[in-house]
Amino acid sequence: MKSAGWCGLLGVAGNVLGIVLLGPLPSAYRPGTLAPWVSEAMAARSAAVSSSLSFTLGLLGIAVWAIAVGRRLDTPWTRAAGTAIAIGAVLDAA
């Protein structure tokens, strides 16, 4: 279970770092600002790529954590919930 805990922390850290790395892209995730966001991402490519990688690692960490928690609690509902969370996280990372 310790490794699952580390994966959960990786999930949190990856998502927080992903947001921090978006600093040079002030239009990121704001409704109606797709064109400025694309321009900013092209101008700050390393920040955009670093943020993307961080989010991806964080989401994969969440997927592993969710599966482990579902198995640890070991009921049909918790296993199904862990699997659903993991699938959602992996699809979001894709």
C-alpha cells in the first residue's frame, strides 16, 4: 500500500506542478481564449510541454492509486470505482 500512497502523492504533485508550469500561459483553461492560448503555447513551448508531461504523470499516478485503493478496500463497489477512476484518469492523460 505504500507504493499506492506514493502514486497518490505523485498524482497531486503532478497536477499542482502542471498548473504552476502554466504561468507563462495566462490564457490556459479560460473559456473563449483558445486562440491566445495557442499563441502563448507556441511562444512558451517548454512551459507547455513541461506542464503537459507533469499533468500526464500526475494522472497516471492517480490511476495506479485508484486501482490500489479499490483492491485494498476489496468490495465489488470499491474495485469498480477504482477501475472507473483509473480509466477516466488514463483517458484524460491520453
